[in-house]
Amino acid sequence: MKIALAQLNYTIGDIDGNTSKIIDSINKAKAQRADLVIFAEQAVSGTPAFDLLRKTTFLELCEDALVEIASCCDGIAAIVGLPILTREGTISAAALIQDRKVLRYVGKKYITARREMGFLVPSKGFEYATIKGHKCAIVVGDDLSREHDFDKSVETVINIHARRYRKGDLSRRYDVIRNIAYVKGKNVVMVNQVGGATELVYDGMSGVMDNRGKLVRLLKSFEEDFQVFDTENPACSVESVPVSVNDRTRFIYEAACCGLRDFFVKNGYKKACVGVSGGIDSAVVACLAVAALGAENVRGLMMPSQFSSEGSVEDAKQLAENLGIEFHVVPITEAYRSIVDTLIPVIGGTDFDATEENIQSRIRTLMLMALQNKNGYVLLNCSNKSENALGICTLYGDTAGAFSPTGDLYKSEMYDLARYINRTQGDPIPGNILDKEPSSELHPGQKDSDILPPYEVVDAILYRLIEDGQSREEIINAGFDSDEVQKIYAMVMRNEEAFSVSAGASTLVLLVRA
């Protein structure tokens, strides 16, 4: 049997657009004489559809679209993902189409993603179907990692999925598939979604493993792709799943670009602005914006104060020149002095502290938002996860922005990404930005190392706290300095308390989730 894998980039709620893409791929599969074409989970609706999954009209439109899709399936079978309304509620289903008819729906049994809980209900799980004389098991979503007891007569396990990108997840994903393929002696075909959707990115990387556990197809990462697999003649094979350190950084870069591009395209935006400070974070975000949107659609503002170093100003100018973006230097010194002088009746006679530092950050955001309002440039946030977790950021200041492509990357990962960009794109980031000590330059001689250990240590502790859920005692027992662990833990907890009562904390979209 010849099976076509259609890895497509869907838009949430755009039933007509998604249906058109599906029909185009069906015609492409027919042209290549495929017997079956497979689409991802919730292909018709796009995902995560959240409250749309509770709207009867929306679900009826999805079913109407499926009828249109089925009408194009003459001489070919298709498996299409969509939400279906049942007596119990909405399920995530795989529709099996043969001879231009929808024969059945196979629902997902395990609802494991928080974005689906409350919107989808469990169904009975995988089912068997004979397609072109070939017995298959049809599995939806994460059921594949929990349901392995397939009938011996099954030749191919077909899994439609909407699995989001998570750092380091690819090897785990294919370990599950390899275990089924090799231990059970089945071909396993997995078709995943690809593209940015809200704060999520789907990585694609659909694939096929033959009944000996050999990877014979691996579709592109973060791009649409289409390939045909012949169960009788697998032909080409893939050397291995890309899981090296270099691959990991490449995937982070591709995920950030993909999510940023789709955020703009799917919401009808075209232009972005970035506050370019001469530091590592804004340099990386500017590079990502150029890669995703094109240099002609990116505008940078350098807004130095009396505390900004001449080197940072020159580094920002050099970065903008290297990237070919429109760039302006707009000093904030006069605005800062005016505000501080105006506040003399309120704060006059007090020592310089975070108040004056935050005023600088908020002035910069005011200017960037003015550019957005006046010229339609969408403001990109340049945060990183380390500073957000520790509270080394300014509410309504450098936390502002419509979208943060790097909001879930630790500071050390920002440096990894910068080095990757320079290595692959001709050194657009000046060496000085990579070499100098991190500093917000909000007071004379300020450096992050004045209050923190090196970021390699900070990030290792944060990773254990946030990602692994380890206690302070466990981290200290792993060899970390007790005082440093206690200090970082206290900063995280204090920041959690501050942001838990702040409405502004919800304005940041975190793209690359760990």
C-alpha cells in the first residue's frame, strides 16, 4: 500500500483555508498514485481551538467541510483529523474516508494536554480498519504512547497527532515509535501538525518506521512537507533522528522563526519593531525577526540614556547595519530628567534605586509603543526565561510586547542561539555583544554579576527548580553552592508573589516552551 503523509500548517478557525489545503494534498496524493493520504489531528479546525470546541455551529462547519473533503476522495482513502460533537461532548477524532464516504470516526481516549482539558472528552480509543486490503490500527494523539496491545494481524499503525515542540522531545517521541515498530513488528506512520498556533509551535517531523524499527521517512522540521511511503518497497531510509547539541540549537532557532512568522501571517501583521540595546537578547530577537519577516519589515530603535555606554550604542548600530534594517537612535536622557524632576515633590531627596532604573525602561517602552501605534509596527519582546524567573525585569517596561520569541529560553541558551546565528549567517551579531558582560546599563557601571553568579550556574539551578521540580536540598546535594541556591530560590519566590497579583504578567506570550 502506498501511503502519503501530508504535513501541513493549519490556521485555528480557518475551516475553509484548512479544507483547501487538505483537498490540494489529496489531489497531489492521487497524482502520485497513493492508496491512502493521512492528515494531522484536528487538521480541519486547527489546534488548539479552545472555546471553539464548545460551539455547535463551529463543529457543524467542520463536519460540513469533511463532507466536501470526502467528495474529492475518489480512488483514494483518507484519514483526516477534526473535532466531532458526541453525546458526551466534543472528541478529537480521525475520520476514515473511503469511496467518497466517511465510514467512521476513531476518537482519542487520553486527554493529556492542559490546552485540551475542559474542551475535549475522552473517547474509546484506537480502532482497526482494512484499507485497500491492508489491516491498520488508527490511533489519535498521545494514545500511541499508552496503547500498544495491537492485534497480530495489524500490519501498520497509523497515528495522527498535534504534538507541540518541546526541547529534547524528538528522541523520546521516536523511542516510543521504535518500541512499537520493533517489538510488535508493525509499520508505524505518524503525521504531525506543523507551524505556530497561539503560543505553541508544532514541529512537524512526521515519519515512518518499518516493522524492523528502522526509520525510513522523516519529514521536514517546522515546514510543510509531503512524502509517500510504500509498505512493499520502503526504498530510502534515514540515518538517525537528529538529536545532537547542534541539532537542538537549530531546532530552537527554527521554532522561534516559525512561531514568529506564523504569529504575524495568521494575524495579518507585517512589520515589527525591536528595542535594540547593544545587548545579547535584543540582538538575537532582531536576527530572528529579520529571518522570519524580512529586513524590510523590521525597524530598530536604540534609546540610550546617560548610563548607556558608547560601546553599546556602536554595537547596536553595527548590528542594524549588518542586518540591513531601518534603525534610529533616540536618546531618552531629556525625557528621563524631565520625569525625575517632575517627581521631586514626591521622591526628591531619596537615593537612586530601582525606581529610577524602572523609569528608564518604561520610557523606552513608551517610545516603542508610540512607533507601534503610529506606524503599525508590532512590538517584539526581548525577554529571556532567566531574567523573567528572577524578576530582573520591569513590569510595563522590558516585559512589554505583543510577542516574545525567546521568552522561554534561558540566558545561556540566548548565547548558544547567538553563536548559532553567527555561525550559519555570516556573523551579523558583533563580537563585542557576545564578549561583554551582561548589563542592563540602568546605573553607572552596572553588571548582572554584581548580584548573580555566572549565568551558567544560575541557569543550571533554575532548570532544576523549574523544569525538574527539584527542592533546594536536592540541588545543593547535587554540588551547587548553598548560598547561591538559597539566593536564587528566594528571588524566584519573591518574583512569583509579585507577578501572581499583577494583571500585566499575562501580556507576555512565551513561544518556545520547555
